[in-house]
Amino acid sequence: MLEAAVDIVAHLRRTLAALPPARRYYVAFSGGLDSQVLLHALAQLRRELAAPVAAVHIHHGLSPNADRWAAQCDAACAALAIPCEVRHVQARHAAGESREAAARAARYAAFAQILDTDDMLLTAHHQDDQAETLLLMLLRGAGVAGLAGMPAWRGLGRGRLARPLLSLSRQTLRDYALRCGLRWIEDESNFDTSLHRNFLRHEVLPRLREAWPAADRTLARSAAHLGEATELLAELAAGDVTALAGDAAGTLSVAGLLTLSPARRRNALRHWIVRCGLPLPSTTQLQRIESEVLAARADAEPQVGWRGAEVRRYRDLLYAMAPLAPHAGQTLSWDLQEPLSLPGGLGTLRAEPRRGSGLARVRCEGARITVGFRRGGERCAPAGRGGHHEVKKLLQEAGVPPWRRGRIPLLFVDGMLALVAGHWACEPFAAGESDEAIFIRWLPSADIASGVENNDN
């Protein structure tokens, strides 16, 4: 075998050995030069690997050549006796979103669906790609995490994504392809310099290499240094978020956040928002969280939202959530026999037989059961507390944030309020210790789940 080919195969062997073990390897196979090299080199190692190898080709349908490319990929895999799966995706871009970003999101969503536990997706990103990514992020004003570029491996869906060629140059891969007689697809969009990455690739980086021949390598090294800094910042933020956790699940203490320096506070906020499974805010939005939410009066109810997320404050607690869906607040009839789906994504109610906890069965049998939501003026006498109280006041005392109060289901028996789901059964409908009872379990959406105990019904 020729020397260049041996070097890449040996490099791949060492890199895979240093990664977590995989149950199966999938190659993200576009049919271009880079993925052809990765698939071919991996095929040389197939007998040494403890896991089978397969390829996945994503058919975006964006090019008139897409069908032909899929057929070529299938043929290339067949020649190497490697199974190939072609996945069709919809890559329509939304207003304000680039076609590249939409295609990438659709592609990785498809990959995530394919991966099972301990599966590993291998992509052919290389050193030049890393240099381009660093420059793109720098020109977009990205922070340390963005400037760290692409990690060597990370989680994806139930499995992992790895980039085993990340330290090799595009020229090294090209030399391998030419020496091994590989044929590859040339995507016409790769030469469209109206796209920012292509402009950097074809117009900017060649000029940089004239003055700094090792530009790709040194830029990739800077990205690696920034990657280490990102890990340290993440460790610091994880400790801060744990120390500043509020009484309600998933919240942070505003007073605690304000004891941190501004930079450390923003670092903690970014980490917390990502840990909540939400998209990161922009620098401007993060500044608004500090100036409009953290600095607001304790009795204010400020919020800052961005696409796919919002941050709200109630008293000393900071909440992060997906935007709340509106709900009509209609009244629903319920026979208690089957689970009741609530409107607006508010979850489900279930009636469970029990003794001594919940609603007295005798008070419900033969009665008209309806479920509604607060409209104002509702009153409840929580079992064991004595006296009727406004539901609004009870929820305030319980520390329920205002935006959740109107989304809590109220159960009525023959028109009388009998239960505030997740909180209280009301007299005279509450079951005694020895009574046969119906326990109403509320399974709310994640956005309103914290603070719902389902213990007191």
C-alpha cells in the first residue's frame, strides 16, 4: 500500500482506538472527496474493528443532481461491500435562516434519529474545515465556545459523533484519494462564493496561506486551545449553577447570581440555559436578561424571549422555558374512566383508585365532572386548613409563578370546585383517611412541571 494511504489508515486506527467503544460505526457519506477517503480508509480497517461499518447518505433534494449523487454513493458503498442507507430530508429554510443552516439542521436531525445507544457517526471534517469554522465564528462575533470550532467528538441523539480526520489537511486527504484512484462527487454549491464558507475557502484562506503557509494548522491549534478554555468555563459554570439552584426545580437564585462578577454570571447563565435544553441567547439578549430581569424589582414579573426560549423571574427565582403555548381555557367534561388530554399542551389528567387520599369516591359517583381553568374569584377550602380562600391567594402563598396559575386544571363536581390539580382537594370533597377515594394525577408539560407535587389531592 502506498505511503500516504498507510499514514491515513494508521491515523484512523489510532484515533478510533482513543475514542469510546462503539456498537456500530456509521459514516456520514456525501460522496465528496473527504467522505470518500474516510469510507475507503475505514474499509481497510474493517477486519480489525469490533463493530460493523455502514454508510448514511442524506438526500437533501436541493440540487438537480441529488438523485444521481445518491445512486453514486450507493454504488461506491457496494464496491466496498459496505451497506448504505439513503435518507431523504426536507431542508426548507425559514425566514432569516440560510439554506446552508437549514440543510445542516435537517442533516443532523436525520443522523440523530439513526443512532442508537453506543452507535458512532463518523464525519470527514478535517483541519481546513476547522480553520474555516474558526474564521466564520470570529467574523460572527462568537464567544469562546463558538471559537473552539468543532470538537473531536460529542454526543448526538442516543449515540456519538466523531471527527477522526480533524487533524489532517485537505491536501493530505486529496493525496490519498488520488493515490488510491478514488472518484468523488463535486457538489456545484461548493464553488458558490456568495456562501460565506466558500468565500473564505476560495478567496480568503489561499491569500492567508501565501503569507502564513501553516495558517490552517495554526488556526486549528488556536481552536483547540479555545476548546480547552471552553471546558474550564463549563466546569466553573456547572459548579455555580449547582450552588445557585433555587427552591423550585431547574431555577436559579437571582440574589445568588447577583453576587457573581458580570463575566462569571453570564457564563453561568449560558450553561444553565443549555442545560435546560434551550437555544442560547445572543449577546444582546443575555444583556437584557441582566438589565431587565435580574435588575428588576422583586415584585415585578419581567421576561426576555428569543426564538425557542424565554427567561422569566418570579420573586427570587429565575426560570428558563420554551415559549408558553396559549390555551383557550375552555371547560371539559370528564367521566374519570379514561385519561383526559388538556388543551394547549398542558398535559394529562388521570383518575386512580386509592384510599384516604384525593377525592371521596362517594361525592363523585353519579356527579357531573368538569375540568376548567381559573377565570377569577374561585375559592377552595383546602382539606385540614379550614375556611375558604381565593385560589389566587392560595397559589401566591404556594409560590406558584403567575404565568402558571391560569394553566393549572381545576376539577369541578356538579359545578363546585373540588380540586386544584397538583395542589389541594377542597372540602367537602376531600377523602377521609379511611374513605375510598379517587386520586387525580396531573402529568403536566415540562414547562409547568416544577412545583407540581401530585401529593395533596
